Amino acid sequence: MGSLFKKTINSNLLFIFILIIFVLSLASAVYYREGKDLKVDFFGVEQVLHGHSPYENPSDPNRTIFRYAPGFTILAFPFLLTSKMTAPYQFSNILPSVFAWYLAEILCLIAIALIMLKLIPSSTKQTSIRNLKISFLMASPLIGYELSNGQNKIFALCFMLIAILLFEENRLFASAILFSLALTIYVALLPLLFYFIFRKKEYIFSFIIGALIIFFIFPSLIFGIRFNVFLLKEWFLHALKPFFLTTSYGSYIDLRISSQALPSAIGRMFVSGKTGHFNYLISPLFVHIIIRTFSAMILLFSLLAVWKRSKAISRGLDYVIFLILPLILPQYCIFYTWSWAFVFYFAIFNYLSYAETSSIEKRILFILVVILFGASVLMGVKSFNHYSLLFWATFVFWLGIIIISIRQGNKRFKAKIQTIGIG
């Protein structure tokens, strides 16, 4: 098995053959599942086309299924093709749409790989290619899970990485446009705004204009101002307010074992039952405080780590820190979004390739990768999901990178003080 893995990594031809098998075999799964989650996206498009709110769930008025910004329906509309909604979340002639979506996701994956090669450096080009192969193979089950369900988080990741690349090239307005597009798909990416502003304060002006274009001006040209304002209000009331501005823990808890975000992980420790019928081991207020405090500390320590590091030695770790936040901080986050581990593994392996990386850092980062990979493999065991194994493994992964970043920052600070003293 080990020799086959080495041959796969060392042989471009064999790796391409495995990629072809992956794409074709996954296509059969896509055909079988018929865009299970994609139907939610198309439901939103159909509702908007008929002048209705996509945020009202006919099967459960208390829980919206479509959670994306109104502008996302514009992105999804071209994929409808011959699909027609026959009932809520049910479509006829959907297969052409499903495979068009699948092809677009494959193209996004290729774009992600090319962007990572440019954005996240390694010691040599050959090392980057090798690490890209290893990272893909390790993340491929999660990527396959994402694609087979017809999900959209690969699109969000692609837009986000382009935004980061443009940011590094100091093309702030173009970056803000792509960042806003990513937010229309996955608003949980919002913490990266803190990262951008923290590094370049002037980014806030580009973001305000970019967000205004993507969320208001362009959709208003398509929908009309009045209908777009109505949709934005519905999005806020049904998708954003229940989590960001809630005063009750019960309004945003999600105890499904497929969700491995912080609220779900903490919820499973202190809460049982189903929405509207929760049983609490401690006061709901205390649960609420625990989650909010934990979330605030994670964000603050992420910013501290970026501040401690210098741009010259970041080498992708900053991106990993902040791309983990959209996985662990939202109201809920399902397994398939961990397909983003493709980026995490690549950044870590590239960081390990540098001679300047200390032996203790190499040991810690290697252990962290093993923990995260092991947890992703074990997600097929329900009992582990019940104990939020994937969340805690991801949290430990994030924490390890934070500690390394802060430790390096302190070492540089001490070295700088000593240099000043000698001078």
C-alpha cells in the first residue's frame, strides 16, 4: 500500500489516471444522488423567479433551508437549464443541471489547485507539486462527499482564494468583489474581513463598495430595487438574525451529528432533544454565554496570531487559521465543508518543506495533520460524530497553528530587542 502511494505521488501519469477514475466514479454518485443539496439552491432560484421569498420553508416554517444571499440565485440561475420545479425541492429533468454543476465544481477544483500553487509557497516547485498531490489524496473523500451532494462550498472557497490572491497583489477592489461573491454563497466567511482589514486598513473602503455592488446594486438591476430590498430583509430575518442577533440559544442550536460547528459541539455537551423541545443540563443562558465567549476568544487569538507573525514567514498559515473559522464558528457546518482541508494540508506540508521550520514545529504540525486526517476518516462512525470528534480535532489543529504563530512572534520580538540592545 505504501509503495503504491509513493508511486502515485512520484508518477504524474499514474496520478492523472487516478484523477480520471475519481472524476468518473464520482460522476456515477452524482447521477445516483441527482443533486440532493442542489435542489435547495434551485428551489431558491425558482422562488425568486416567481416573485416569492426563497427563505420560507414549506415543510417547516420555523427553519429556513435556503440560507444564501439573494444574489446567489443569480449565480445559480444559469444552471437550471431544462430543470423545472414540480413541488418544493422536487425537480423534473434535473440531470443536465446536476452535471453542469458538477463540471463547474471540477473546474473550480482545478482553479483552487492552481491558485494554491501561486499563493502558498514551498521550498521548491517540485515540492509544491508533490504536496498538492498528497493533499488532494488525503482530502479526496471529503471533496467527493461535497461534490456528490451537489453542494456549493467549493465555489465559495474558489472565490475566497481568488480574493486572497488579489489582496496579496494589492488589487483591493477586485479582491473585495470576489470576497463579496464568496459571501453570497457562504456568509460564514465574514471573519476573513477582520484578517484583510487587520493587514491593510484601507481594505474596508474597497469592501464597502464591493459589497454594495454585489449585494445591492447588481441584484437590484436584475430583480428591481423594491424586490431586492424585500429579499435582503427576508435573508436577514430568516438566515442572519437567528444566529448573529439572537438572545436565545435555542434559536440557533443544531444538534444534528452531521454538524460539527462550535454551537453544535457545545450543544451536544449540555443539551438534548430537538428544536423547540430541548432539555438543558445547565441554564440556556450559560450555554449561550459559553458559545459566544468561546467564539470571541477564537477570533481574538486568530487576530493575535496574525499580528505576531510577519508577512515574510506566513507561508500560508495565516490563511489556514482564518479559513478554519468558517468551519467551526457558524450556526452549523456539515461534514462536506471540510473538503477545504485540501488547502489546510497543502499549506502545512509546504510549511514543513522549509529548512527554517524548526524540528519541534515540524513534529507538532505533522501530529496536527494526522489528528485532523484521522478525525475526517472516522466521521463515518456515528458515535464519534456524536462526540463532535471532527470539531475537536479541527479546534486542536487551529490551536496548534496559533501556538506556533505566537511562539514565533515572541522569538522575533526577543531577537529584535537583543539586536537593539547590542546596537
